[in-house]
Amino acid sequence: MKKFVYADNAATTPLSDTAFEAMKPWLTEFYGNPSSLYRMGRAAKEALNDARTAVGKALGAAEPVNERNDFAPGEIIFTGGGSQADNLAIRGFVHGPTAKGRRHIITSKIEHHAVLYTCEALEKEGFTVTYLDVDSYGRVDLEQLKNALSEDTALVSIMAANNEIGTIQPIAEIAALAHAVGAKFHTDAVQAVGHMPINVQEMGIDMLSLSAHKFRGPRGVGVLYVKKGIALEPLVYGGGQEKGLVSGTENTAGCIGLAAAITDAVEGMDEKMRYVRGLTDRLVEGVMKIPYTHYTGDPVNRLPGTASFVFEAVEGEGLILMLDNLGVCGSTGSACSTGSLDPSHVLMAIGLPHEIAHGSLRLTLGEQNTEEDVDYVIEAVTKVIATLRSMSPVWENGKPNLTAASELHSH
Ligand SMILES: Cc1ncc(COP(=O)(O)O)c(C=O)c1O
């Protein structure tokens, strides 16, 4: 019988009941503008501040500065999602006073486009950007980082975990290297928050981006954590909300939903993630039984729910559409799906041959998935790959010439 299995939790996650219930009153009864002076407005402002406190706690940020639980000015800035947080962090920092006129930025080749395109735009303004290479597991080259750092480096921005292959970076080590030359450290932790332990103080993080919909909060709301003492140039000018950095009437319900979701995600995370990792291991084991299949990403230091593969002689878009017909939602970094000629920049950066990168599949599980789901996905993927290969001229003509598995990582 056809099932429905959502295995694309890195794209977005279903809103949790806790987040939905927390949001409801702020969507219905309490619609006051948080900037209004009367009681309903003040209640919204207070609820927003409580939400800031909850986010600060979940990230291990500094303690609230007063008995009202207000954070130090600017520490938790609500944004319209992860992309806005990344833009505010990078653009806002290098244009702001804390950068002290330094003009160099270091990032990696496998960042999300919210980071990469921001850096490219800054290059057009005359900033210099170093894009660090990664190894075949997707790990940033720390030697190259050390060599690239200089007295002109304003900011190092490296993601905590990659959205396509799940590889986790040594964030604390990178932050320490950045600080050694007086640079600040930003991390795009959009895929990491709620899925792995993050503590901004212990890890030496100066700025951190997160997005609610990756940990069962609502879409369209995120946070930039900014360490006390760092001054940014605003992202949006206007009424002065969010310490003047992101003007616009606050998305009260969204911010409250974010806070409820992050609190939920962080509570009992170890146990939940052990469960999710178990499911992912089962999935990887099953899918790797398909011939000419390669695992992509770091098999050890990876997000618990991420499993990514490439299948030789398969085209990713066909794979996704046929899986959809069997009720399975997954995603691909194939060229067709992204509308460009090249497969995803991440798969290129880890050194996959072009033609193999076209057959990529990312399956990302969450705590709502079950072993039954996983077994169904394995069955569906196995079936679809066999069907696609039976129709593929590459498979028919080239089977003996397909890339030797030893040239790639096969786990
Ligand atoms: C690593 C990473 N950064 C940034 C973003 C952008 O987040 P949002 O869609 O909330 O703007 C995403 C979303 O996929 C992501 O995975």
C-alpha cells in the first residue's frame, strides 16, 4: 500500500503542536502592535522579550541583564528567516563600526547562497573574499584558513552544518583562529540549531543565524544572535524595531512560535537525536545496498537526520518525481532541479565528477519519522533507481565503465 513519508526535513519541517498552540492567541485575540503604548501592545512587547529570553537560553547566550529578562541590547534580533539573518550578519558587520575598516572576509565554498551571494555582492563593493576549499567529506581546510587570515580580516563566516550533505564543521576551532587575528566569527547555524548542541559562549561565536522552520517552528521567522558589543549597520531602515537593525512591525506570533519550538527542540535533544541517528543509519545501510551508490558527506561528523547519496547513471530530477509518485518527499542537488547547468556547488566542491553529481538524493529525517517509514523509503528508492536505470542509455551501454567505487567514498 502506498504510504506518505516526508523525508525532506532539511528543506523545512512540520510545525509542532507546541509551537502552534503558543502562536494561536497572538494570531487571534492579542493582535496589538508591540510598539503601541496601551495594554495589548505592551503585552505583545513583553511576550516578544520573553521569546528573546527563551532563544538566548537555548543558545547559551549571556544571562538576561535585568529582572524583566531583557537581554543586553541587540543580543537576540528577530529577522524574517535564515537568509535575512545571514545578510544582516555579514553585510551589517563589514559595513558597521566594529569591523574597524577591515575589508577582508573569509567563508567556504559550500555555504548557503544567502552567505555566498552576500559575499559576492560585497566583492563588487571592493571587499576581498576568500572562499575556502573543503575536502571530499565537506570539511573546511583549516590550514588554508590559517594562511588566509590577516590583520585585514574583518569576519570569518562558516556554517555550523551543511544543508546538502550534513557535514559538521569544527566551529569552536575556527572561531579561535579568527579571534587570534582580531576578526569576528559568524556561523550560519540554520541546519544545526535544534539538531546538535550549540552554545554561543562556549564555542566563541560572535554572531549566529537560525531559522524557525528548520526545527518545527513557523516559516518566515529567524534570529540573528549578536554578541554584546558588536555594532551592525541596519538591514532594513524604518520604524526602528529590533534595535533599529530590522525595522518593520514584529511578527509577534512567529517569534513566539520560534521560541516555543527552539525550547522544545533543545529539551531532551540528546535522546531525540539518538533516535533520529538510529533511523538515518538504518536508511543509509539500506540505500547503500543499491549497486553503484555512493554516500556523500562526512559519515561521522554529520547531522543526525541527514543522509545524502549519489547514484550513478541516474538523473536527480526524475528520481525525485518518481519518489513523489510513491509518496516519498526528498530532494536533489541535480542541475535540472536548481535550474542551472552545473549540479549543486556543494557536490562540486567535494570533488564529485559532474555526471555523477547529477544523480544526487538527499533524504533528511526528523523525530516524527518511524522505522516503518525508513523501510518504505528504502524499498521505494531501490525500486525507482532500478526503473530509471532500466531506461538509461548510460546504464545500458556503460555499465562496465562506470566509475570505480574506490575513486569515491563508499561507506
Ligand atoms: C544552511 C542554510 N542557511 C540559510 C538558509 C535560509 O533560511 P531561510 O529559508 O529561513 O531564509 C537555509 C535554508 O534552507 C539553510 O539550509
